[in-house]
Amino acid sequence: MQLSRIAQMVVKQVLEPQLEPIFDQDSYGYRPGKSAHQAVESCRKRCWKYDWVVDLDIKGFFDSIDHDLLMRALQFHTSERWVVLYLRRWLEAPVELPDGTLHARTSGTPQGGVISPLLANLFLHYTFDHWMRGSFPRIPFERYADDVICHCHSRAEAERLMDALRERLASCGLQLHPQKTQVVYCKDSSRRGQFPQIQFTFLGFCFRPRMARNRYGEIFTSFLPAVSPQALKRMRERIRRMHLRRRMFLSLEEIARRLNPILRGWIQYYGRFYPTELRAGMSRPRPTQHGALKKAFQNPKSCAASNGSLPGRSTGFCWAAHRHAPEGPERPNLRSPGSRQAARPLLHCGRAAWRMKSRPLHPLGIGKSVCQEGLTSIQASSAKQ
């Protein structure tokens, strides 16, 4: 398996310089110099200019790529016989099922293969990108692998595009997902039509009407991306699978070491657009964790018995790290609106939490001095009692 991945990387390094110049500028998936943030940024700007969006979803794309059409495209761009030979072998290699039997494969690309994203981009370049530039040159789009967003001026134009795309994809052995493919109206303060679909999800960001503020300080409604509810749910499930409530033996530094890389990745990706939604979603603790955490912190003896480690951490406690409370060793003044908002995620932590969390920990750099300060405060409060 390892040798196969190395061989696929060699073929990719040979093919990519030949295929990269022909790819469309609005194709962003798995390409050097392109990123998901660039695709979301382009989609955001075009949603302000175009009233309608066609959210395309290809049903089982990576398992439905036609081998004959793909090999014709490959042979057109490369004359290396060994490259074509190895690619054909990888495409036609049988799949081993869980019961040990081999299943012949007539379509699709290797599962998890290094070469699969490049082959998928080549197939969709001729199936979608090149065809769109010739048949609908006035309709811009963003494509990240098989996730596609098209922008239209009117609903009639969007429906015509969907009908044409169904025929085009069917001729290439693909099919649009009947439930996930939809026509969406980009509603905001200037576009106030009433339509059933006014939001869509693209690359983990939910595009929908949201509150915004212009350069004059006036509040209005704009069509903006933010972290999607599905992405927030996956974050909560990831933290829940870590079972932090059962790790009473861990120190604060160890919990921070495990959590910080995960939190940092989420903040860097989903915090790029409309970070208010991310902060609100990450600071919301679950009721069961709320109760367990409050009970743990209201019992300082449990902290002292575990040699200063803090039991019962919840996602609400850890996710509160990205909020900044006022600096200073004294307790925050809750009569100040800014202090009240900054300290709100920490209220459920109990009396000991107030002493420890006068400065909330930040996921991008949880300092040893801050951690030690928190542990010292809790140990001192335990000794007094």
C-alpha cells in the first residue's frame, strides 16, 4: 500500500505541471496556490452582485467517474505510455470487500489515493468547467472538487441552467443529487423577495442573510457566510469524544496541550468569515456538562485531592478560552458591560473558577504562567477551607 502511494505521488508530480495550466481559474480544489478561503471569498462577492445561486451537488461523484472518458482526457494531455499504463491499472484494480471477496470496478477513482483529486479535477474540467465557459459564458461559478456554486441574475436563468446541467452530467455518467441540489435566493436589505430557499452551505460555511454594519456605522442585512450549524455540531461531537469529564487526573497544562491544536485549526478556518457566529457557537456549553463542571468547581477538595488538577472540564469551559476578559489579578467587574460579556462563559464554573479565571486562557497560546496562577489560586482556596 505504501509503495502504491509513492508511485501515485510520482505520477502526480509528472502530470500536475502539464494539467495545471489548462484548469479554470474558478476551480479551487486540491490545486497549488488555491484554497477553500479563496473560493468562499469569491462566492461571497458574487452573491452581492447576483440575486440567485444554484447549489450543485453531484451524487456519488468519486465513485461514478467514467474510466473511458477519463482515459481519453489523460491520453490527450500526456504521451508518457508508462503514466497511462499505471493509471489504467489503478483505476481498474478490484476492491476488496469486508468479507474478503474482490469486486470489479468499472467506474470511480481509488479510495484515498494520492492521484484521485487530480484525476477528479481533470474529469470535471471537461465535464463542467470547459462546458460552462462555452454554453453559459455569462454565468460565473466556484468549484471546489465536486462542490459547485453558480450565480444567476434571475430564477428563470437558474432553472434553465439546472435543466441543461442534468442533461450534460447524464451524458458523462453523472447525476445531480435530487435533494441537495437547489436554487437559492440571496436575500438582503436591498433584495426583499419572499422565497422558500434563502440559504446554502459551501465548504462548511452557511451563506444566509445576516446583520452587518457599513462604514458609516449603520446596521443593515447582508448575505454573508459564517460557520454552518453542521460544522458546529461536528466540533461539539469531536470534543465530546475526547471524554474530558473522565480525565480528572490530567493537569491544566496537559488539557491545554491536547485542545489547543484542535481549537486553533477551527478558529483559523471558520473564524475567517463572520467570526461572531463561531464565538457564539463555541461558547455554548451543554446542560449536562454545565452541571458537572459547576459541581466539580464548587468542591475545592476534589481539586486538592487530585494534586491541583481540575476535574470535570466541559466544552463550555474549554471553548470559553477564546474570549478575553479584562486584564488584572482582581475579579472582573460585572457592572461593566464589556466585563460582563467577557466573563459570561465563566459564570457556570463556580467560586473557585472566579479566582482561577480572572484572565481566560487563549487557545492560540495558553501560557504556563497563567496555568500556574490558576492552579495556585485553587490550591490556596482549598487550604483556607
